[in-house]
Amino acid sequence: MSPSAQDHQPESTGTNPGLSRRSFVGYVIGGTTLVAGADFALGAGPAAAGGIPSAPQIPELYDLEDLQTDSAAPTAGLITVKIHPDGTASFAIPRSEVGQGITTSTAMILAEELDLPVSKVHVTLAPARPELLLNQLTGGSNTTVSTYTPIRVAAAIAKGALLDAAAIELGSVVTRLTSHEGIISAPDGSSVSYGDLAEKAASSQTKRVEVQLKDRASFTIIGTPRNRDDARDAVMGRKKFSMDLDVPGALPTMVCRPPTLNGSPRKLLNKGAILKMPGVRNVATVETGVAVRAATFGQCIDAIRAMKVEWNKGSVEGESDKTILARLRKAEVPLAVPAVPILAKTVEADFTFMFRSSAALEPNCAVADVRKDKATVWAGLKVPILAQQNIAKALGLPDDAVKVHVVTSGGSFGHKLFSDAAIEAAKISQAMGAPVRLMWHRADEPRQGRLHPMVTSRIRATHLAGQVLSFEQRNTSVVTDFSHGLGERLSAMTAELPAGLGAMGLSQSIFALTQELPYNFGAVTQLLDETDERFNTGSMRNIYSPDTTVANELVIDQLAKQMGMDPLAFRLKFIKSDIVKEALQKVADEGNWGRKMPAGMAQGIAVHKEYKGCTAVLVEIDARDKTVNRDIREAVTGPRVTKAVMAVNVGLVVNPTGLEAQMIGGFSDGMALTLTSSCHLRDGHFLEASWDNYFYTRQWNVPPSMEVHIMASDSDQPGGAGEAGVPASAAAVACAYARATKTMPTVFPINHGTISFKPKSFIPPVPVSPTNGLKLTY
Amino acid sequence: MAKQTFILNGKTITVNVNDDVRVLWVLRDLLGVTGPKYGCGINVCKACTSHINGRAFNPCSVRVGDLKPQDRVTTIEGLPKTVGKELHPMQQAWIDRDVAQCGYCQPGQIMAAVALVKKTRREGRSITDHDLDTIRNICRCGTYMRIREAIEQGARNMK
């Protein structure tokens, strides 16, 4: 990465000096040390008023970010910032840190408003807070979008109370005081620290206070690069994930799972023999399989491999990719015949996106200690309130008897929206009458875990006389599971949604809220139909956009070709929005678009607009035989992306270092979606069982050259970053591959047709751990 | 059960466990050394990468009974001590480049990187792009670019 990669914010224009700044209301909470609170729903703007005209698509006026931000509005829960006598501030964010960097960026936002060094602000993860109702969901790249205002208000109120206390302490008036790095100074040179004021600024009763927030022009922390707050712990092996927690008695626990998808255990035939195995303490049959608790996970694996279990059939017995695709085809609704002049030319395309696993490197896992009348659970959870409710229901306990702690996750990518492992761990702990440290075996993840559903995407576009007249996209998908709570938020909001949305089903609504084709293409329609609820599905670092963007951008290249235009020139002509055009032009300039390349190599370019911002990506790909077949031991190689140039506009940037990290990761995901990573369904089960079967991006796939450019924006609002890098990356790689091979791929990932591994056994369901490690040292 | 003795991060330790339990579980479940992570259990993801007698190995694929009393096992927790500092230069490079995202794979990545640099030095050469391409450790957050940059920096600062 070149140092120039971070093109920082321009000098801010701030707010219009002619207008008075908006005030916000918050509270100083009664107590012995200073605690300031704000309604967590602050900053949620009203929905776009009136009907939706036909030309702009729904997301241009009101998108999923607005939905998630607005749906917080009825909640009364406060978030609080506490000032401690040691001069530090603390805040428990009701969101989940899964690697996306929100504890770091949130500390920066608080430090900015508090005038405190970032190192003195400690951000932790709040446990499940039922009083926040729906407002504790980490997803949709929404954290900073929705929390930016309320946490600043709480911080501003805390600083106001500190200034009030300092004025008394220093015998001055607030307007003459200055605050800097945790010290408040008076004009006479006297000063007092936040630590000294923490108790003096406390209030005996809760008070309502009005504050104004800092102008962007005065920011000194927001927008500056900052490394992660947990970086040192991470590199020293001290960062604690769920399986690293020391919960007394919580012994390693694993589950022997069925040989077919969603099968269930009928009977364990050799329970006595299993209980006699070394290290084994407990065995319990639950709905998902036969659980074993032992002194070590290795002994759980051995026990699982020795279990003789009779199984009930699964949910897709006998089915395969082929039969599921046939089902999707049957569910496809014919494309409408557009009302266009008879001479118009048509581009039609039909794409298939296979099942993909959203599993993180940390597998599904949770610690559970269930007693007779109460339960405590620790896990990486993005929707802890729902986890708490579901666990309580599963255990037959009242909600308030279940304490749910949110632990930093070893990745999520949508996987941890669901509390599958937490619920399972609680049930097993209850069945065994002992605390458990439940971990899924890696093999369980692609075979029984959440997948991104198979989907087809059909597009018909028409053009005449240099204009695109219509663009119709129709996705048909295996059902995506939204039972993680976004659904509840949406139904709670139905009445507030723009016209037309309320009448749609849940997935159709979310599809409509996220899909925005950023081009002037005349009559644009994008619709989703779903079928088949038998799979365990979920969102995967975005919901629909990587697939739809790949399909759209490939068709756009076809349109450009038919209309005799260069792909870049075509896009620049038809893109609606200036920020998208600027990002596209940036990658074209930095990536030297149009440079001559040898046969078998090509550039590809693509854009995506979502999350209150946009991304543009240019790649170069080498699809020559000698590269595709390059030799890396036991590796799937394939075409090599040799260069990637990304440009991202997320409005106000909080932490450029973190934003760049999200773009790098988003690129790795997007490239894998297009080139290498998928799951194969055969005879009722998925064949993949580990990372040597599921080909996520590896070092041998990584582009040797990569740049991320952060576009300047004068917006006062931050946008979303976590998912933003994926769609345009996937699409640019697909477009480059199509140009390099002179064939537009229609099935993704492109290597799905080849099964390049020997499937591991289904009975037993987990592979034996090798013993030859000492022969493979280096 | 058998007494198993080896040197862990500079200290001789003895633990009672059957020969066939893999070293990863002895470290994590019995000794509470949680730096090495589980990601696959079959020597594929490399999240547990540690060192044995100064070379990279994957404790998920070694029976504890195959360790000899004089074998020196180093996990991420013991890496700084091998250079007598608070941080190994590779760890410092990781911090400087802000490599970690979720951080789950990073102990293994760092241990692999140190071993790779040492290996190329034994071969009398410095690390190349091709060497970086052969690193098998998975980072599911996809921060591979920064890993590559950090290894180059870490290598420059390794004695």
C-alpha cells in the first residue's frame, strides 16, 4: 500500500455559518461520578415525505441505513458515557466488535467531543440490553451511521458538566474556559483535570440538558488515521475470544452432527462405550446431534468419531445443486416485455450464483452455564437481545433470568447475526447439568452452518440510438433467513416506510431498500422472488448486492460493447451521481485504464452505490494458462488478479486506517465470490468440510499490487464501510475475467463446475486430526 | 494417562494426559495457553502455528506423546522472549501496519512469518513475492495485503 493511499478529508466546510446549529437534548444521570446519557435514537431523521416518484429508486430517497436508523426511534433506552476519577472515560457500545473496528472508531468519536486523548477512552461491548428493544443489531454496515449522533451528544453533555464544575473550581465562567486533552484551563493559567472533576461534576439527580455538537471544521481526531485499540493484544495472543474465556467448569464440548443437512439424531447406540473414552465426562442428545463434553476438544473429536448414531433424514434428502437450481428456474417469474420502440436492441443475460459459506475463522461457538433458575451465556453475538429471548425460550426460563455477554468475535461476515451456537450451548448445558464451552468443528460449518443462498439473476436491457431505454433485473433465490431481528425492525416500521414498500414481503422490501442501480437507464426495475425454506441461510457481508452488482456490471459491459463504447466512457456517460463518477474516474486515472495488455490479460472496472456512499474498483487479471495452472502445493490457483485499485466514498470518514482495512478485506471477499469460493450440494449434503475444500482467498490469490483511495467528502454524516468493498470488487474481477477470456461467465464462482478435492467422510462427520505435524516443520 | 514433559516458552512443564492428544489441546484446554487458535484441526488453516525448536509447526497435528522433554515449543506468548524484548520485530511490524482486523488468525500469521523469514535466511536469500504466495495461513477478514507489507518490514528489522 502506498502512503498516498489515504487521501484525507479536505479542509472541512463545516456548517453554514448563517444558520444556527441544531441543539440536542440529553441527560446528566444522577450518581456519584459523572455519567452523561443520550437517547440512542438521536439523529434518526424523518423518512422522506410523500410518495416516491417513479424515476428515483427507493434507496436514493430512503435506504436500509435509514430504516435501521429510524427503527430505533421509538426506543427509550439511553446510552451513557462515564467519566472516572482516573481521568478516563468509558462507554459500553450496544453493538458487536467482529473485526470491523467500531470500538476504535467509537473511541475516536467520543474523544473528539470530550477533548480527551483517544487512549483515555475505553469502549467495551454492552451485554444484551432488552430495554433498547430493537436497537442492538450489528449489521448492514450501520453501526457508525446510527450511533454517530447519540454518542456525540452523550459526550458533549459530559464535557458540558465538566466545564460547569471547572468554572466553580477555578472561580471563572464556562465561556472563558478551554478544554484540551482532559485538562480544563482558565485564562489566569489555573487548570483542573477531568479526573479531579469526575465526582464534582456528578449530579445527585438526573437532569435534562441541551447541547450543541462540535463543528466538523474543528475536528482534530475524527478523520485522522488511527490504529486499532486491540492491535497490541491481538499480536501478543492476549485478545480473548469466546473460546479463550476462563469460565469455571466450562469444559470443551462438541456435537456429532447428522450426515445430511438438518438431519436429527434418533438414537446413540454406544453411549456406554463413549462415556468410557479418555477424558469424556458427559454425553447428551439434543435436536441438532449428540453432544459430548470432555477434558479437551481433541477427546471430543475422538468421541464423535467413535459414536454410532441412528439418524433421521435431513431437510433436503437426495437433493443437489442441479435439483435446487431446477426449483429456482420453476419459481422464476417471466421478465416483463418492456414497452420500447420496435427497433430497440436487447441485451439479455442469465446468471447463477451458487451456495457460499459465511463462516468466520472462529467457528460458531459459545460458553453456557445453565443452572436451574438462571443461565449465563458468552458469545460473539450481533443481535444479543434476540439471543437472550431465544435462549430463555429454549430453556423455559424468563428472559430476565438469562444474562447474555457479548464477546469480541473472530470475524462475522453475517454469520454471527444468528445465535445458533449460543442457543445450542445453552440447551446442551441444561441437558448435561454442567457448564459447557461449545465449539463447532470446522467440518460442521459448511455442512450444517449458515450459507448464502443460491440465486439466479436475469437481466434484460434495451437500447436505441445511444440511449438505454430499460433495464430489468429479476433475482430468484433460495430464501434468505432474516429471523435475526431485522425483520422485526422492519415490521415495526412498516407504516413509516415510503409508499409501495409496505405492500411487499419482508425480503422483497429489504431487496428494494438495498438495490440501487446508479445509472440513467430509463425504466429500471429490480425485483426479488424467493422459494425453498429448507436451507440454513443468512446474509454474507452484504445481503444481495455482490450478486446483483456482478450481474449488472457484466451486462453494462455488454451494453457498452453493443453500443460501441469503451466500458469506462459508457459508465461515465450514464452514471447518475457525481460521487460515483468521481470515484470511477479516480480508479481509472490511478489504475491507468485502457493500457494495453497481453492476450489473456485484461482490466475490468465496476461501481457500486450503497451505505450512503459508493465504491469503484479497477482490476487487472491474468487468465493465461501458465498463470491459471501455476503450481502451489495443494492449492486452487486459477486466474490471478495482478492489480486492484479501489476508491471509496463513505461521506465523513472517522478512521481512514480502519476504512482502508475494510476495503482490503472487502476486496478479498469479492474476489473469492467471483473466482473460487462455493459449496456443492450433492445427495442431501454439502461436500465441503474445511478450508482445503472451501476456497476463500489465500495469499496465492492476492493481487501483488493494491491501492485504496479514500474520496474527499464534505458530508457531515459518516456512511457504512464493512460491506461496502465487496460488490464492486466482485464485479470488477468478473468484468476483467470476461474481457480477458472473451467469454462472459454466467455461473459464479467461475470454478464451481470443477470439484478439486476428495470429500471428507460424512460418518463420522469430523475428520481425524493428523499426526504428522513434526514432518512438516519449516 | 501419561506424564508429558516439554519446554514451553522457556519453561519445562509436565502435564498428565494421554499420548495421542494433539498438542493444540494440551496448550489450550489443559495449560490455558490460548494464543494458538483452532480453525480447522487438520493442519489446513494454520491458525495454531507455533514453533518447535525454532521452526514453524502446527500443534493441531502433533501428538503430545511425540514431543521429547528437550523439545522447545514456542507459542505467540513466548515469541518476544526469543529476542529478549517486549515485542518481536514481527509483532511490532504488525502493530505499525495495523494488520489485525478480528485478530483471530494473527498469532498464527506472525509465527508463520517469523519462521518463513528464518527459512529464507537459512537458504541464504531474502524473502520474495513467491515466498509470500506460499504462506498458507488463512485470514478470513482478508487483510492479506497488510500481512505482506508487515512481513517485509518485520524481516528488515529481524536480526
